Amino acid sequence: MNERWQLRSNRSLPVDAAGVSDAHHIDWIGCSIMGVVNVSPDSFSDGGLHFDVGDAVAHGLALARDGALVVDVGGESTRPGAADIPLDAELERVIPVIERLAAEGNVLISVDTRKAAVAAAAVAVGANIVNDVAGLRDPEMVAICAEMGVPVVIVHMQGSPTTMQLDPRYDDVVGEVVGWMEEQADVALAAGVPSVLLDPGLGFGKTLEHNLALLRALPLSQRFPVLIGASRKRTVEQLAGRASVQRRDPGSIAIHLWAAQRGAAMVRVHDVPGHREAMQVDRALRNASYTPG
């Protein structure tokens, strides 16, 4: 858990933000936290709770204060079965939130989008990272991120949110998912994207068995940092018997601690304080030289 990670950017970053060593690099040691801000009425976990711009901004700033290195703002639900939303609607949801977050606090912001136009607009008003659940399958997204000089989270998804959980199949889920992500990373870096994180996309075209195989194979890549996002997903329900989404945080923490202990660079979560505290305790237990301060 002592790995040092870095995301390079060709854009200026908020110098005073936690984990930023200079204007062009995000540095951290061990596993960091990405906090979720869903600006949509139908996200599976908290749809509608932060749909108002002011509520979303306040939530994002609170996540940063609670220990999130990155705040991830998304305006389109990618839950299984979700339909696409129009470009104008997604822009209307996320751009005012990102613009105000960038103006109101030293917070690193990622934009969670599959649309190149949304990514470009978000970066233009202050987003520092693009989190692409489509994994840079759109050449225009690659070109935009390279041109604007922002790091990218490359997410693996079999199919689309509408179809991904209908009948996911793999011959070798670990080999296929990791191989595809690394190929996408190589394409992105060759095009000029400064750096990448890989996200195997738990629940994005995967069964429980697929998800467990990927988690057991961590750290997954020897070449790139890996992000794990299991927060409140159906995997937790299946493993812990929690049908209520809001009662899945303990199981989410368990999965993310497992990931952190096996080399994950970042976890994407809803409950930032709970994850921060669990990770602090876990680090103390694993540090033989730790003494209470």
C-alpha cells in the first residue's frame, strides 16, 4: 500500500489542492479516494439528491473536505438498462456544477461522461480529468483529451448501459478486460493523452463471477494505475444480502479495502468519510512503525 502514483496533465492544476505537487502533476501514495457527485434524476444510488446545482456543488466541496482527492461529476446515469440522454441535457446538468466547483474551492474535478463534447466543455471550465465509461472507444474523445492535455480514466464496459447486463460473456474475463484496457491506454498515450487510469468496470457487462475474478486478480496491470469502483453496486447486494442501496456502504468499504491492499491506486465511492476512516485504520495496522500521535 506504499505505491506512489502520478497522473500527468498538460493543463494547470489547483496548486493548493491535496496531493498536487506542482502545476502539472497529481501525486499521491497508496490508494486515494474519488468521490461521486451524480447530477442526474435517475442514478441508481442517489438519483435526484444532488440534481440542483447548488446542492451538487455543496456536496462536491463536502466530499473534498471529507478526504476525496478527486470529485467525479456526472450527469448521465450509466446504471444497467439506462438510456442515453441528449447532449444538451448532459451539458446543462454538469457544466454549471463543474464551473462553480472550480471557482469555489481547491478541488480536483473529473467529469464522468461518454461524450467528447461534454468532456471538452467540462475541461474548458475547470475539470482536470476525464472519466470515460466508454473507455475511449470514440476517436473524438481521444483527440479532445489529447488536445486539451488531460488524463483519462479508461473504463471497460461490454456493450452499453442499455445492453451491458443482458448476457455478459467472456472466455477469459481477466485477460480480455486487462488486454483491452491496456490497448486503449497505448492508443491514448500515442495520440498525446498525458496519462491514464484503468477501471475494469465492475458491473459494466459483468456477472458476479466476472467481478470477483477481476478483484481477485488485482493489481490487474503492471503498466498502469488501476481504479476500482464497486460502491453500492449490485455486487455488494449479491455478496452481503443488502437489497437497499443505501445500506451497501459497509460492503463497499470491504471491497475497496481489498482493492487498496492489492495495489489499486484509487477507489470511486459514495461514502467518502467511511472509506477514509477505514483506510486510515488499515494503513496504521499495516505500518509496523506506526505509533499513535
